[in-house]
Amino acid sequence: MRRIGWVALAAFLGVNACAGERPAGGQEADSLAHARAVLQRTPVFDGHNDLPWEIRVSERAPMDVAAYDLREPVPGATNLPLLRAGGVGAQFWSVYIPGEYADSGYARMQLEEIDIARRMIDRYPELVLAGTADEVVEAMAEGRIASMLGVEGGHAIENSLGALRTYYALGARYMTLTHNVTLDWADAAQDSARHGGLTAFGEEVVREMNRLGMLVDLAHVSPATMSDVLNVTEAPVIFSHSSARALTDVPRNVPDSILARMPANGGVVMVTFVQPFVNREAAEYDDRLTALVSGLREGGASEDEIRQEVEAFRGRTPRPTASVDDIADHIEYVRDVAGIDHVGIGSDYDGMTPPPEMPDVSSFPVLFARLIDRGWTDEDLGKLASGNILRVLREAEAVAARLQDAREPSTATIAELDGNP
């Protein structure tokens, strides 16, 4: 790639107003200007964005990358002007596929989703596929958005280490070990625990990811799985889109016991903007709604009846909303428990309903301005924006280089290690 320096990057990032901003004056305007200046120097490297799935299920033209024009206004939260305004210099694009539908063919769906993401990246000169930390930095310096892929859910490998290696070769640089369903080899946070964490094959998955240089993502896994991974991994882990469980007690968030292990591991918790993960009232609202639906189903209500009751509930009781301060609280909590070197940003745009103050990917300066108002230094803001995740990538690459010199790709099977057919 041709290097044209940080001047081009500043022009690329700093020209548009943030769509999510309130009218600013005085100190607030100063903080927003300061935030944009920080993000010109150290752009955001966001851990999770579901745009490829948004394209896949588009009502107008499903799976049609050309029809979902990222230079124009779009139904979702992400397009190129918004990314520029948000100070985004690198993005993990989630290549999510649902884990609940085994009959759909996980590998086929995963390859389709990777194809959508790669065609999207190839279509726009502003985006570039990156495979290493150095390539991310080089893309940022050119004023482009470095793009890496994140497989969201180990169900996609169908218990095959060969499939894992193939996804890496196609650009996947992390894999979330589970999504919402427990696998044959790992327990999920939002499903029943069958293994007490990882099985022997699950441990081999982690070892092979270390050998490849693919980051192990612990968002969505159970605390026991988190702990088992930290006992096995030789490389830093990430949480691509999770927040602090001590502040919002939901299964998807990270307990203090795991946050306290981040310094020894070197990993990073990329705080998400998902409202019920960062706001206790929103989480409690969702719990009441889930209980309502479960009770109706147990009582034999039809899907139409359930839908009507849910709409009535929402009409009577509006859902509480999260604020930018809720997100900032979680970032500061992770910083305080795990350390400033172990916190990042994992928004989950296009995979959730965002907080009103943070409606789309242009909104990152709003969050950084709030942290500036709370006394954050430019150095610490740079670590949060991209410094920490770039360090993790480099450390994972160094581990992979060492392990590739020491051993061949694993040919282990789940039948051999776990006794499964």
C-alpha cells in the first residue's frame, strides 16, 4: 500500500458533523472538537459491526451488495459518510450466522456471509481487507478503513479444524467461540451448560486458533468457558462486544473474576453499546418481556396472541433507554478493574437498537467527548480507540509465528478427543 501520511487521514475523518450529536456550545463543543482531533491521530478500531448480515436480510434486495449502496443513506446504522464522521479507521465486520438453525447448513451460510463481506469491502476503495496489525496501521495512514472479519459462533466450523483454517484463510481474524447456543465443545452464556466450560476438543480449537493467529473472542460464552480459555490460551483474548456484569447483571457481560485476569492474559474487553447490556432498567424490562412471552407460550397462546400481548405491553410500558453516560460508566469500570491497557470499543452497530445519543457509526466522537469531560487523557483515549486492540493483534501474531515453527496444523477430531460420533 502507498503511504500518504496522517494529513490525508485527518481530512478523511474530520469533515462531517456527527449525526448523533446534540447542538453543542461552550465546553461541549470544545470536547467534541477535542474528540475529533484525538480520533484523527488514533482512529477507532471497532470490534463488532453486523453490516454484512444487514445486507443479507435487506428487505429491498437481500444479499445484493451493489443495491445496498454505502455511499448513500441506508436503512441501518452504517455507511461510508457516517464511518468518516465517526472517526473509524478500522472495523471488525461480523460475519454472523444464527446458531439455532442447524438444518440451514452452517458452513454454506458462513461462506455466503464471508462472500457478502468481502464483496462489500472490494466494492469501495475506502475499505481494504487487512490481515495483520501492520496492514491495519498502513490502511489508516492512507485514509482508508482497514477491514477484518469476525466469525460469530463456533457452530460455523461444524466441529472441523479444517473449516476453522479455511475461514482464517478467507480473512477471519477472530472467532467468537459460541453465539447463543451451547456447542458440542463449549458452553454459551445464554444457553444451558452441558460441559462446565470447554471440552478437550474445545481446548484444541483454542490451541489451533493460537497457532493460526486468530483471536479467541469470548463474547457470548459462559463464565466457565471464559475461565477455561484463559487457562489454555497462549495469546491474548478479546471480548468483541461485551460490557461489565457488575454494573448490568446479564449473562452476556463479563464478571469481575474474568476482568481481573485480563492483565495476566493481555486481552481486551471491547465495551458494547447494546442498551440492555449497559443499562440496568433496560435489562430488567427485557427480563419482564421474556417472562411474559414464556408464560404465554406455556399457556398455549398462539404466535398471533403472543405478538398482540407483546405490543400491548410495549404500549403500556415504554422501554427504558441507555445513555452515553451508561456506556462511559462501563468503559471506566473495565478500566478500573482490568486496567487501561485492557479496554476497547465493540459497538455492535447494525446488530442492535442503539442508544438515542449514539444512533449510528458517526457517534463515536460523542462518547469520546464525554470521556474527555470525565478527565481522560489523550494517551488513554488512544489506547481505548485502537491502541489496545492493535497491541493484542501484534501479540497474537507473535504467538502464531512461534507456534507455527513448533508444530503442524492439528488434525484432531472431536470423536478422538471427546468421544463424540
